[in-house]
Amino acid sequence: MNDIPARVDAVWRIDGARVVATLAKATGDVGLAEDLAQEALVEALKQWPRDGVPANPGGWLTAVAKRRAIDHWRRRERLDDRYRAMASALEETVEDAWEPIDDDVLRLVFTACHPALSREGQVALTLRIVAGLSTAEIARMYFVPVATVQQRIVRAKKTIQAARIPFAAPEPAEWKERLAGVLSVVYLVFTEGYAATSGREWMRADLANEALRLGRMVAALLPREPEAHALVALMEFQAARFPARTRPDGSPVLLTEQDRTRWDRSQIQRGRAALAQADALGRGRGPYALQAAIAEVHALAPSAERTDWDRIVLLYEALGRIAPSPVVELNRAAAVSMATGPANALLIADELAARGALSGSHLLPSVRGELLAQLGRTEEAVAELTTAARLAGNERERQVLLDKADRLRHG
């Protein structure tokens, strides 16, 4: 039973959002729901080594957490009728705790994206609860200190309590004002599934697929919003590569090396249909649509060499104008290296380094290492790749970088 902590962690990563969503629906309090879920995890670490892992771990966690909620309310010195009624209702359903999720997780996302919360708070809280990411993982995604993320989550929970924000689906009139936050967190959840920021696995396909499911639901709720359809298109294109992104042993296969016959062609067609639906609304391409257009170019190219890199550079330039960020510039540099050569791309990467952009991230030294290697500046390339490996949080990615450095070192 030495693997119980790993099993508990795996259950939480897979079912955590559903457990919290079910509890939030039952209690009406997102902060309390997460606290109860964490208490249930502690109980699992105590009981599962003794009793074994239950057949339905998610249901077990939900049932234990609901019992904790009942105890929590009944311990109050003055239990009013509302709490008594809620406790009774919970007690009646505790044995059938694992409910179909349907839109409960999406409701959780909309709750966390309430306009009373700052955008930073919305994102941090949703990634913590829905994606099950640790504060360290969220901090790595945003290149900020862990303490900053912790403060954002605590502040968001306090705001939800102070504003008495209910765990309830907002009225249709409120959907639009929350859309930007919802799309942002859905894509960040997908991104974590596409390329995990930490751990031993290169991808978390279950998390990416859950984000895609949520994205499709948002697009169905708001069919006149082009960016909702565009985000679905982007996720469809990227998810189509999943079958080719890892070897049987789980090690990564980079884009230039992937067997494109293994890409999911039906998923690519769904992506093209979603992007066409976004374009048909006639409001111009926003950030997600431009990213989807880039992904579409990759999806339709027969090989890395025969990709329309000039078009990708152009699309990144447009994206950089409407949604500027160091990551966009770094991706543009990678495209420029394929379109016109590594020397031009290195100028972009060097400018980012001079500005101190992406400090603490492995992304910039990783790209610079690749470009330096292509230019024959082997010693500098090895140094950059080694630095990138040290900064990488994902074990698989770290090993890829170390292997590249080792091959360069030994010719």
C-alpha cells in the first residue's frame, strides 16, 4: 500500500473537479466545498491503506465530504432552519453521492469567473479547483511567486463569501460578461492537459478532453460569440495530435518528428468547422481565432518541411498586435526560424532575454538553445539547454532537453 498517496493524487487529478462541483452544488459555497474535499482526501490517506481503495474513489470522497458538511453544520451552537434543512437533504443523498456531472463543472467555472473577482483571482481559483493544479504549478504557468498565487486564491474565496456569490448558473444575460474569463480558464486547463507543467507525464489527456467538453458547452450556450467557437477549433486542432505526441513508453514526440498519419482527421475536420463557424459571424478574428488559424496550418501540412511557415509568421504578427505577450513573440521566433532561418529568429529571442521576459521559465532558454545549435554555436547551445532543463517542471520535458544537450556535447 505504499502507492496510496500516488493513487489519492491520481484520483484527485481525475475526479477532483467533479467532487468539488458536486459539493458546491449541495452546499452553495465553493470555498467550503474545496475545504470539505481536502478533508476527504486526508481521510482517504488514513483509511485506504487499511481498507483498500474503494471501487468508486470519487464517489467515496464525495460521500465522506458530504458527511463532513453535515457534521460541520450540526456542530454550530445555533443551527437555524436553513442549515437544518440542508443537512437533512444531504443526509438523504449521501449514500448516492456520485451524481452525473452534466453541467456542474461548467457551473463551477462560471461561478469562479464572477465579475466581482479580479481576472487573476478568477483564473487562479478555477485552475486550483477545476484543474486540480497546485499553487506551485499555477505560479509556474504565470511566472509569478507561489505566494502571489496563494494570495489570489484566498482573496477570491473571501470575495465569494463577502459578495455571497451563489453556486448557481448565471442568468443568460450574465453569460456574456463572464465569457472572457470562462474562455481563458478553459483554455488554460486545456493547455495544462496538452503539456503538463510538472509531474512525470508529458500530457494529461483526460484534463484536455474535459476542457474541450467544457468549451463545446460554452459555444453551445453562446452560439453568436465567435471566440467561443474559435477556442473550440483551437482545442480540436491541438487535441487531434494527441495520438502522435507520445511513444509507447510515454516519452514525448515533438511536432517535427510526429507521424502525421496518426493525427485524428475527424477531429481536424471538427476544428475546421468550428473555425468556419466563428468566421461566419463576421466580426473578425480575435486571439483564439488567430491561434486556431495557426493550428489549422499545422494540421493541414503534410510535413514540417512543407508547412506554410510564412503564413504562420504573419498570423503570429497579427496575434502579437491584438494580444501581445512574450510567449507569442517566442512562438513567432520559432516560426521565423523555419521560414527565414535561425539567425533572424535569434534576434527576437535575444531581445526577449534582454528585456528579462519569461524570467524563471524554461521556454526562452529552450528556444535559444535550439537556435544556437542550428547556428553551430554548440557550447552556448548546451549551456542554454542545460539551463532550460533545470527550470523545467515536467520530468519528461526535462529529459528531452538534457538529451538534446548531451547529443550536442558529444557531437
